[in-house]
Amino acid sequence: MKRSEINALLREAVRFFEAHQFHLPPFAFWTPQEWRQKGPEVDEIRRNRLGWDITDFGSGDFHRVGLLLFTLRNGNVHDPQNKKPYAEKVMIVEEGQVTPWHYHRSKIEDIIVRAEASW
């Protein structure tokens, strides 16, 4: 995907979350420059890969096979300081879009549907 397409999807996602009064944490809006300026105080965010993820699962066709998500919490069973076996993610799936089947051997995820996108 082109960066302009990714940026457009992110803008749409932010509008969607705002419209449904789902508030993202401040780091959702940090620029690359702001990330570079942060120190060890945000190492947990980095280590646990919190934040935006847009994937087409290698399909080359995001709108057919893809997922847009923001990871709010993510445990790391290999980190003795952070052995949380769960993840908390807010996801946007387009109508007709497929997310391939997958599983996690050591992580618990719950799916909660809060709203339907109509874009």
C-alpha cells in the first residue's frame, strides 16, 4: 500500500473512533519525530508493540483481505516483568473484508463489537 492510502485509512479510523466516543491514548497520535524523542519511559509500548497496525496479510489487497487495528494492551509471556496472557485491541473490518483464521498459543483475546462502519 502507498503511504497516502495508509494515512487515509488512519484518518478514517480516528474519525470513526471519535464518532463512537472511543478515546485512543495519546501515543496514538505521536509523530515519528515524537517517537524518536521518547526515552525508556515508553519502552513497554515499544516492547509490546502497542499502537497502529494495518495489514493485508500478504494478500496485496487490503480491502479484500485485511485488518486495521490499534493495540491498547499486549502482554508478553516471555517478559518476566509483564507476563500478561492477553491482548486488548480495537479493530476495524470493512464490510466484505476477510481476516484470515489464526490463533495464539499463549494469548487470550476477546472480540467485542461496538459499532458498524459504513464507509
